[in-house]
Amino acid sequence: YCNHTIEERRQLFHSLFHFARRAPIHYISVCVRKSECRDIIDLTAKLSRAISEILRRHEPYFTSFDRIIVYYDNGQVELTKILTSVFYALYSHVEFRKVQPVDYKLFQVADLICTLELLAAKGASTQFSSSEHSFFGSVRDFKKNYLKNIQKKLL
């Protein structure tokens, strides 16, 4: 990605973004501000609580499946522990699979959605950096052209 021009990056992004818009998927997202946590224990507790609450809120959706498969790259050890403990505590039909992001387009879509939600949280409190501004335009443009479209996939 680093060897591509900004225009090539934009084309790759749009290709994945439009795939995500057309894919028959739904997502959930939680946001916990690290700066508002006293330490790693507080951060872990808040993330665990937020993930548990949103999974419980959508329990009928998740229990409608014969099994739940969570694809994760084990990139953040603490998050891996949180996800496994929360999912296994709530559901008996869960399977975790370690993946390489380059091998799974839907995993890349999940990463894209997380990035867009993170930018939305950032845009709500501050302005975009110059590189974000050159890629997405203003915060208003970002919300209108990208965030609004992807949030139609919210569960």
C-alpha cells in the first residue's frame, strides 16, 4: 500500500468500499476512548462490558445461526482475550479462526468498517489530519459519502 500513489490507494479503497456496500453483511461496533480509562484493567473492563451489551442487545440475531464463526488475526492480545471470553460466555456455538487478512476479503471489509468508525469518532471531536482530509475531503464529505453508506449495514 505504501508504494502506491494516492490515486491508486483511493481506487483500492473505493473498490473495497463498494464491495462492502453490496455484500450481504451487518456489523456492530463499540467505541471506548483509551484516554478516558485509568489503566489497562479499566480499558479491558469497559471493552468487555460494551461488547457484551451489544451482543446481548442483538442476541436473537446471533442465536439464529447454527454456529458463530469469529475470524480474527490475533493482532491485539488483550482484544483476543476479551473476544474469546465474551463470546464463549454468551454463546455455546462459537468457533474462532485465526486468519491472514490478505486471504479474506470480508476480513478486509471488517478492517475497513473499523477504520471508518474510528474516523467518525475522531471527526466528531476534532478535525481530520491533512492526509485524511486529502483522501476523504472534509468531515462532512466523509460522513455523506462514506460513513452514511456503510452505516446502513449496522445491525
